[in-house]
Amino acid sequence: MTCEQIRPLLGSHLDEELDVVHDATVVAHLDTCPHCTRELQALTELRRTLQRSPLRRAAPVDLAAQIRRQLAAEPAAHAGRVVRFPRRWSQAFALAASIALAGAIGFQLGRMRSERIGFTDDATASFVRARATGRLYEVASSSQHTVKPWFAGRVDFSPAVPDLAAQGFPLLGGRVERFGTRPAAALVYGRRQHTIDVYVWRDGPAASEAPVREAGFTLLGWKGEDGLFYVAVSDLAAPELMEFRRQFTGVDASLPQ
Amino acid sequence: MTSPFEQTMLPHLDAAYNLAHWLLRNEQDARDSVQEAYLRAFKAFHGFRGGDGRAWLLTIVRNVCYTHLRRMQRQLPTEPFDENQHGRVNEPAELAVLDRQEIDHARLDAALTALPVDLREVLVLHEIEGLAYKEIAAVVGIPLGTVMSRLSRARLRLNRALLGPAQSEECP
């Protein structure tokens, strides 16, 4: 392929959005073409420049409360409910039966999915709930020497709490979560203006080691050398979360082992 | 006690506000639009089938912002770009490497703000919000190929704006 054909693909290659075949073609071309390599370097530098800058605007602190107040004043307070009550009783019974059936199936599927994927629903739910209620931290500290010992006596295992501030992932704090009956440690790290929750638990099941998208969030799991199970949840995209995992575990999974 | 709507949608408040800010370019308009978007989302919530709540909400935020933009007539969204017609005629073929420049944040902010809105929004959604191409396509309502080409053009323009007159001072 010529440079003319490769150049429009360089951005997608950097964004890891190309399919395997096209990506391989780009990589092969870059191996022999200093021109396109320089072009890719320029794109990479632009991306780094964008990421180093505080471009993301966080919502003003009072906006959430203002929105809640406005919603509470809304007359259509039941608009959030999925169920609509039908006029005829026969329809009502049919509806009730089908809801019950759907609920039972949903519960089964939810349980199966949760156990197969490993806490995906619990992890996402915890992530969302912590941010909706604003209760991200029970211990707020950027020091691993404060956060790590805080978990002693609160969970019966000792999670790894590495200091990743130099790598651009500052520690922000931690809290305890519950996944069903299991206690889990939640570590909160920052990345630019985003946050990452890392859930840690004992006794399996393991979360997926390939990135999973769930309701707009990315989840990425691993098993620690300490035998504990970890999953990172964030609204960051997969490549950045994988970089986080690389730094957290000190293992580069993209390299041949 | 938070409702299902609040539990699902409030975590995306920063994403919503950030998009509104970059579309409307001032805090008060962004606030107003985000509030209106949440109200619309609340009323439409029964139609939300689960899945990507962020993309669903951002679509609403975007629509509210564009309605606002058109009403204020500050800047209309650019005309659909016809790749075949306009191609890359007016733009340099290459990016120049930034690494020897110290880019100050204010300049970067201004350069991003100055981009045409259709290029700015895909860049913001991708680089700042971290949406995948597929998600951007859904929020903006354009094909995947158009996401790629707009991102490409946005990066080219931004790079050019950042190097600006200083480019001639740097001898490669």
C-alpha cells in the first residue's frame, strides 16, 4: 500500500480502531516508511499534548443538586417507571405474569452473567452508586501508607495499593464495598479529570482479562500475584485502562510472556 | 434516596457538562443546556432500553446544545462536508511534529475553541471523553467513516493552529 493510502488510516491506527487486517497492513508499512512513521509520531505528540492539558470541564459543584431539585419538582414523577398500567384486567393479569416471568429469567441471566463474567454488574453498580451518592471515599488519602493499612480489620485480605502518581494515576482514597455477601476493597485512582475504581476481593470468580464495555463504562480484570482478584472500572476507554493495569501490576500483557 | 433515573444518569454529569461547554463555549449556557437535557432525559427515560447510558444522554445534550446554537445564531453547524468535492485541497498533507514546542494550556484551549463545531465535537468526544468511534457515530448521528475523516481534519487543523507563526522559527 502507498503512503497516500496509509496516511488516512494512521489516526485510526493510533486510536486502536482498525480491524486486525488493516492494522497489520499499517504496521508493516510503517516498518519501512520513515515518512509515515514521522506522521504517526506527530499524531502521537498531539494526543499527548491534549492529554497533558486540563481541557475537561467538570460540572459546577452545585449543578447536580440543582438538577435533583428540578427533577423532584417535576409533576411526571412516575415517568421513570417502566411499567404502565393497562386498562383491562385481562391485560393486567397477562402483564403481571409476563413481568414475573421476565423477572425470573432476568434474575437467572443476571446471576449467570455475573458469575461468568465475574461481578461485572456489581462492579458497574458500585461505581455508579458511589458517584451518584458522592460517597467515593471512606478514607481519602493519596498515601498508600495510609490507605493500605486502613483496610486491615475491614476486609480479611490485604489489597495491593501501589503508588502510581509518577505514572499519571494518583491514588485518591478507598472504601469498602459489598458484592452480594462478599466484602470487596475499593481503591480510587485518578487519571486526568477521570477516576478509576479498583475492586479487590478474595476467592474468585475472576473478572474478564479482556476489556468489557458495560453501560458506557470499561471494566478490566486481572488476578494478582497475591492471589487476590482485581477489576478496574472507569469511564476511560480501554487503551488507557490497560495502561493503568500495566502500571498497577508491573506486567505488560501485550508482550509475549 | 436516589431514583433509578438519577442513579443511571447523574454519574454522567461531568461528561454532559464538558460536551455542553465545548459546544456552547460559556458556562452559563452550558449549565442551562445540561439542566434542560436532564429534564428531557427524565421524561424520555421510559424509552431507555438499558445499555450505554452515557451515549444516550450525550445525544440528548448535543441536541439541546444545537437547538440553542441555532436559536442564538452565534454559529450554525457547518454544512455537510463532501469528501469527494472538497477533499484535502486546501489543507497541508502533513502534520508537523510538536515535540520541540512548549504548548501553553491557554493556547491549546483557544485553538480547540476556534475549531469549527463539527470538528471540535468529535475531537472532544474522542480525546477528552474517550468515546469509541462507534459511540461518537451514535451520538453525533454520522457514519463511522465520517467520524474518522472529521477526527483526521480536526487533528490537522489543531496541529496547524498550535504551530502557527512559530512554525517558521523551527528548522527541522
